[in-house]
Amino acid sequence: MIFNIAKLPGDGIGPEIVEQAVKAIDAVCVKFGHKVNYTSALVGACAIDATGEPYPAETHKVCMESDAVLFGAIGDPRFDNNPNAKVRPEQGLLKMRKELGLYANIRPVTTFAELAHKSPLRIDLVEGADLVCIRELTGGLYFGRPQGRSEDGNTAYDTCVYNRDEITRICKLGFEYAMARRKQLTVVDKANVLATSRLWREVAKEMEKDYPEVKVEYMFVDNAAMKLVTQPKYFDVMVTENMFGDILTDEASVITGSLGLLPSASIGVHTSLFEPIHGSYPQAAGKNIANPIATILSAAMMFEYAFKLYDEGKAIRNAVAESLKQGIVTEDIAGDGQPYGTDQVGDFIKQQILK
Ligand code: IPM
Ligand code: MG
């Protein structure tokens, strides 16, 4: 096959880690006889610097014309503490999600035996945890209007909006994932307080009859936050709205002790996007210390989700497992062992794939 991949390294450590994922993709293509073309494009702070826009029209065009988007990270401290900044890198991310119609963010949370000791939780609680968070990504508080300030500046407001179609399509994914896994779906909401949550519940309940094998549970978000740290193994598939999902997925990602290892896929109407779940880690930019594995595993998800090529995805996963086993890893997870550079980890994984 021939793949056209939009390469969007973004900011901070983005370029370094994306480069390692490119090595893995190239190696897979050599091994399995595929051809790949990359088109690079700007997003985030680097795009603001170059064009004034965080998600320029040219970048959108590149994404629309590609088979998949490989994305690094965005964010730059120059903007974080500057209340006067009119455009922010994060706006680029939101615009990209909206314009590509990426309504679902899929984050598998798995434990890696080698890293269970890095978990902030007791090993017996976390070992073997295996869940998927499905976060709605283009609705809710992030996009609801009106949003803003009163004229005197003393009142601010955001609006949470969801309609039936938006809820149906994301819950459908939740049910389908549950069917393909342990058939247990947790719908996370705040239906005791929020009108949008009550509509979520109503819609999800109506869908239950189409998936009689799936055991569905409705859980308030505060309870879910608690259960994630007290009983992470309780969950199989979790589906929730944008803001709850933002918070819960960060929480879920650290309990395994492997933040630098977790990939994600954002899928929807147009081209799917694959990115590590960690951020741009500006303090590490250019130092060759960032962990590239989450991005490399995002490339594995790309083969599986966007191209339906499971052996190719598996080849990347096996190579990553080997790097963990042999301790060819960056300083964040090296422990007492010798730490390797970002590029050395990428090279090792590439060689493993080619073997
Ligand atoms: C994420 C991030 C973004 C979000 C930020 C950078 C806008 O936290 O992808 O989870 O809140 O969605
Ligand atoms: Mg987040």
C-alpha cells in the first residue's frame, strides 16, 4: 500500500519524538513492502511564529489530503503566562479537532509490567489494569457558545452544549469498543446536576437494547475519578464528554506509571490523527531526553486504526516491548539502569522492526 501521512511535529519535544515514530513507520514499510510519503505542516506555537495562525489553512489542507495525521505536541510557555496573547497554540489544537471532525479521542490505558513500580498506586491495585477511555472531543464546554465576559469584565461564562446526534455517535463507539473487549461500558456523567448529562444518559439508555451483551453502568464523574485510583481494574471501556474526559484521561494515564508510553487516536469525520497523550514538555526540548515511545505506539495505532494493518501495528508493539525488556529506554523510565537518548531508543526500535 501507499500511505500519505501528514507530519505535524508541533512544539517542544514534538519534533524529536515524531522523528522517532517516522523511523518506526519507515521500518515497517520496508519490512512489509509499503510505501509512505510524508508532508510536513505547522501547528501550535511554531505555526503562530511563522504565520500568525495556530492552525493555518495550509496545514488543514495537508491534513485533509492525507490518509492519517501524525502529531507530536503543542504548547509553549511563552504563551502560558501571557494574558495578553491573542492567539494561543491550544487554539490550533481545538481548531484542528473541529475542522477535521475528530469527535472521538481514544486512549487505551495499559500497564507495562516493567513500569508498574513507577505507578503512584500500589502495584497490586494497578498491575493488569487495562481500560480504554473514549472522550468526546468536539463538543461540550470547549466549544459551546456563548463564551466570554460581561462588559464590566467581572463575570465570565462558558456554555456546555450537546445534541442527540453528537451523543449517539460517541456512545456508539463506546458500545462497539465494549463489544470488542470485555463487554463492560461505563458512561460517565454528572446527571444529578447537569442537563447535558441527563441527555447523555437518556440517549445511552436508548442504545442499550442494540447491544444486549454489553453491561452498561452509569457513573457520576466524581465517583469515576475516585474509582480510577482506588480500583482501576474495575474499568473496561469508559465513555464521557469532552471536559470530564480531559480530566479523567490525564488521571488514568498516570496511574500506570507510564505516561511517556501511552498513545492516542482521534477519529471522526475526516482524517484520523495519532498523538502521544503527554504534552510538549518544553523543558526537555532539544535535549534528546524525551521518551519517544508514546509517539511510536501512536504510529502503531495509526496502522491498526487508519490502515487496518494489524501485523504492522504488532511489529511496532513487539519492538517497543523489546526495548522495555532490554532497558533501552530514556531517563524518565531508566531507573537505576543506563539512560539512552531519544534517538537511540528510536534507532533501537527501528532495528528491532527490521529484524
Ligand atoms: C488534551 C489537552 C488539550 C485539551 C489542551 C492542550 C487544549 O489537555 O489534549 O487533553 O484540553 O483537550
Ligand atoms: Mg488534557
